[in-house]
Amino acid sequence: AQRVTQPEKLLSVFKGAPVELKCNYSYSGSPELFWYVQYSRQRLQLLLRHISRESIKGFTADLNKGETSFHLKKPFAQEEDSAMYYCALSPGGSEKLVFGKGTKLTVNP
Amino acid sequence: DAGVIQSPRHEVTEMGQEVTLRCKPISGHNSLFWYRQTMMRGLELLIYFNNNVPIDDSGMPEDRFSAKMPNASFSTLKIQPSEPRDSAVYFCASSLTIRGGGYTFGSGTRLTVV
């Protein structure tokens, strides 16, 4: 069965500090991994996907198949990064997404 | 495009009543998903459709839940009869059937069953 684990429910950092939101997955095949973000009073939206190897709002995430991880990183956190972050997995060839339970990031001034 | 539109935004109902949640996907998207979000269980996929056909309903909790997609621009999720444990935020999302396309979510319906 597919599973996504985000071990931290809450994460608090100071502005300008590096931030890493952890995501581990369980899937035997070739997954597609995503990060979604939900800012206060806004809808859930796609932040980035591993196949694009992109950097969005300074965030990057690298798929590590050996460690089955897809951690989200940003070198210098900003207050506007405060939000709920969800890691999600799409089993190979499938349309469905399996979400982790999310990490609430707070960036303090 | 106004995005994925869900109605109502909030619903408070008494236990035993029928509840119908509605979703209008983005025009041109051919996959539609219903998720339920709770503090305890996070985001759970209930059911998804592709080209209006239900593909996977294994997440539907029990027979009290049913979903339909009569055409490409409308879907409903119905709970009958509702119970307090159904209280949650229900999200609808749509996507193109393209590998790695990602979803576009609606704003959700916050359901409270008292």
C-alpha cells in the first residue's frame, strides 16, 4: 500500500533561517511526488513536483529513492512561507494522490 | 476560469439529514476527485472520476456516501443519513489526465453534523 509520512506536525523557524520539511514515502514502484501548500484562508495549491525539478518561491525538493524521501527545503525562510505543507504521492501511472497529514510551518519575525 | 467551484462553503445539519455537496471542475479537466480532511486522518481520497466514470471509490467510508458525475461540469457527493463523525472539510479537485499534471483544488465545504 502507498503511504506518505510527514513526521512533523508543527515546525517553527525564524525568518532567514533554513527550513526543511520532511517527507517519507512507502511505495514499491516508481512514484511521482508533489508538494502542496495551503496558506491561511486559501485553497490547497500545487507548490512543486519532482519531475519538473523546479524551484518555486525558493523551495526545492529532491527525490531520494534510496531513502524514499522527498524533503522540501528553503535556505532562507520568509514570514510569508507560513502555511500548511502537504507531501503527496501518485502511484506510477495513476491519477490519484495519496497525501501525508501535513506540516504546519510558522516563520517567526 | 474561476477555478474549481464548490458549494456550499459551509453546511450545518442535524444527524440523520441528507447532505449534498456540489462541485464544478475546471472546464477541460477530465478527472475529478473528492477528498475529506480531518484533523485525525488528514486528507483522504474518497472517490475519483475520469471522463465522468467512477474509477476508484475504495475510499468511500460506507454505503451512506454516494457520488455522481452526470456530466463533465458537475459532480455531487451525498451523505444520507449524516452522522456527527462525518463532520469534516470536503474538497473537490480536478486535473487533466496528464502524467504529473497536478490537481486544482476547490475551496472546500466545511460540514458540521450536530
